[in-house]
Amino acid sequence: MSNQHGQPRIPPLPEAERDDFARELLAFAAGPDGAGRTINLWTTLVRHPGLFRWWIPFGGKILAGKIPVRDRELMVLRTAWRCGAEYEWGQHCRIARQAGITEEELVRIARGPDAPGWDRFDAALLRAADELHDESCVTDDTWAALADRYDEKQLIELPMLVGQYHLVAFTMNTLRLEREAGADPFPDLD
């Protein structure tokens, strides 16, 4: 697992150094979907305001997409685990709990789609995240399991969701973002 540690390579932009545009972007990011929070990810990415300005709406659309919240969080957390993105894991554990994912399921997400206890569809969601991570494509068997429940829009959204969280994980790991205070660390599987 890549899970980079150490000092952030690019620290969050301190409040005293934020210009009006940075404050406006951060306020937009923390809007209805951001729960009013200003997190290290955003205060770091706002250092590149042109990129941040266009990334936030896409990320927001993925968060408010057609895939049910619980399903989305299973795939986001599995992607975080597979990418070694502990910051992402910590941020999404909170959201996952709000979506009804249990503490036991959080550990099972880390164990993967073949861990005992998953129903066929939940296992297919985790397997899709793994297949996209490993092969950049969902297999026919996994696709068939997903297509039993998902409509066309959800099937299109699924690889984009996993891809979005790969992008975020790559960025978080490379920049060595510090986990937010109180955010969950990775579970200990021993």
C-alpha cells in the first residue's frame, strides 16, 4: 500500500494568505454538499484556483449522482483502500456511516469483495472498484451483476466515480495531505 507519510509537500493555504477568489472557491466547495467544512484537500488544491474551480463541480456531481449513497461509499472506500489513500478513507468513513455502513462493514471493505458477509451486489460493487484499479475495465461477470440492478446512467457513472476517486487518491498521496483531526485511520486487519 502506497500510503505516503511525512510532511505535506504542498501545505494547505493559510487563511491569512487567501485572496477573495480563494475564499469564494472555498465557500463554493463547502456549500450544500461540502457540509460547510473547509478541509485540507480543498485548502491545498485552492493553490491552483483555475484547476480547483473546474474540479469542484465535477466532484460535486459525482457525490450527488445517480448511484445510491451507500453503494457510492462502498466503492469510494474500496478505492481509497486499494490506492493506500488514508486521507480519503478517513474523510469517507464519516459519510459511509451516515449512509448506514457499519463498523464491521468498514473492516470488510478493506478485506475486499471475497470477504464473508457481502451480498452478491455489494461484492460486485467492491469487485468493480478492484477491477477498475487493476485492469482499467469491469469484467463481463461483474458488469452483469451490476446491470441486474443499475440502469444505463448508473452504469455509465460507476467507472467515472471510481476514476474520480483514483484521481483524488493519487493527488492526496502525492501531496501527502494530513488527515483531518478525528478522521479514521485505515483499519488494522491483523
